[in-house]
Amino acid sequence: MATTVNNAFAEFMKGKVNLDQEKTKTARSSRDNLIDNIKKFSGDADFFKVYKEKILRFGSFERRTKIRPIDDIDLMLCLSGEGTRTYIQSGDVFYISGNYSDSENRLTTDNTNFLNSTKVINRFISKLSDLQDYNKAEMHKNHEAATLQLKSYTWNFDIVPCFYTDTGFYLIPDGSGNWKKTDPRIDNERIIDINQKHNGKLLELIRLAKYWNNRKVTIRIGSYLLECMILQKYENQEISEDWWIDLEFRDLLNYLSLTILSDVDDPKGIQGNLNSFSWHDRCKISDALTNAYNKAVEASDMELIDNNQKRAITKWREVLGNDFPEYTGG
């Protein structure tokens, strides 16, 4: 019953934003089942040996910042270099040497001995297409992963082939046939640490911000960029003794309206600036965030100063849309 702002937010987060717990359990089980199925390919003559210990679960589903519905689940499937592959770097581009088997399986770039990441993804697609319980495997639109569609569930798997290097980072497809550097473990560990610092309450706030971001009131901010901006704020912020998600979200809107105007550094120290929006688009997004912040301030004042729960809830519906509960008091 939405008789107060607090229980309206609780109802909204449970029913419209946070993932359903049972579906989450099913999704995790299906992911683990897929990993087991791919492991069975390990060592096939037309495939690779899987580096089982370095398989990575990553992305918003793993970081627990995904909102409804579960639409995609990310997975980095690590392949073994088997002691024969080496890599060279040219700027941000990496080239991985192929071996005799790679040449035989036509996985190298034409007229070179370099392992072609696009061909590796296509080999994944070919192998995944043979699995039961899966509908279709195809190239992801960014050409950096294979997307596997399920028959029984609504979510897809985005599977990124990768190699783990002796210097402690991963090489993944760059979308152009070569490879690039990454390490999602840094993101996974960072969000755990900052969330724990704020008593486990930050993840839900990130989900709420993502919900607002998906409402199409302005240009959508990329999910990863949005997370990084929020973590940047709370990494340096003192722990709040009194945490109310509506007030935290209100203040976060103001912070984001300013932060989106500036460059945002990759916390992994790999990609450089993550904010690729033009100045015009940055201003447009900032204006939308400022508008939402001003309405959130009005809503807070109606609740805390005027003690008018009905008007406050109605104002919050202007910020978060018609799925936010209506006032049900007398």
C-alpha cells in the first residue's frame, strides 16, 4: 500500500526495478549449465582447450546492478594459450600468434600467422549452434562476442572468447579481427568494496538510476558509464548514517547532472575517457538530469516540510513514471 513515500519506493523497487529472485536463481543455473556444456568442447580438433580456472562471469548481472527484465548475461570464456601462443602490442591493438592447429582450422587472418578474433567468434558460433536447448547463435552487433539465444527463457548469453596473459590481464576481440586488453575483475572487486562500505545499500541505488536512465526522457547513458560515475561519487563519500533511497537518488541526480559534463576515466586504467558524448549531447543529458533533480527536490519538500505524502508520491511519479505506485491512502 503506497501511503507513504517510503513504502511507495519499497513497493516500486521490489516489483518494477529489482530482479525477481527466483528468475535470478534460474538464470544463474542456466549460465552454469552453459559453461559446463562449453567445457565439453575443450580439446576438440576444431576448437580450443578451455582454461577453466580463468572463465569470468562479468557484466551487470554478475555485479548485481541489472534491472528488470533479465535480457542478457555476460560471460568471458577463457581459452588456453597452451604455452605456444604469444602476443605483441601496437598502441591499443594486440596481435596473438597462431599455431599449426589455428592455420589448419582457418582461424588466422589471411596471409598472416595472427589469430583472427572474428574467426574465433565464428568458430564459437558454429560449436554453440550444436547445443540442445538453445535456439540460435550469432555474432553480437559489436563483433566482440557470440550471442546465444535460449529456447526456454527470455535472456540471451553474450559469450566473449578471451585469453589470459602472463602479465595478469585478459585479451578479448576488438571488433576488427584483432584483440584488446581488459580486466573485468577490477570492476567486480571495486563495486563489491564500495557497496560494502555503504552497508550493502548502493547496488539498489544504482539500479534505480538505471531505471530512470532507461525511461527515454533523454539520450540514454551507457550502463557501464553510469555505474562508473555513481561509483566515483560513493567511493569518496562518507558513509551515511541515515540512508533513504529517495533522498540519495535525489542528490545523485544533481551529481550526475554535473559529472556528465566532464570526462570520466576508466577505473581500470585501460580505456581512458569513457564519456564519448559530444558537448551538445552532454548538455542535453545534464538538462534532463537537472529537471529530474528539481522535481525530486519538490517531492522531498512536500514529504519532509509539508508532510504531504500524497503530493510527494504524485511528484515522484513525474520523475519515475507511471509504474511508480499511486497514493492509496484516504
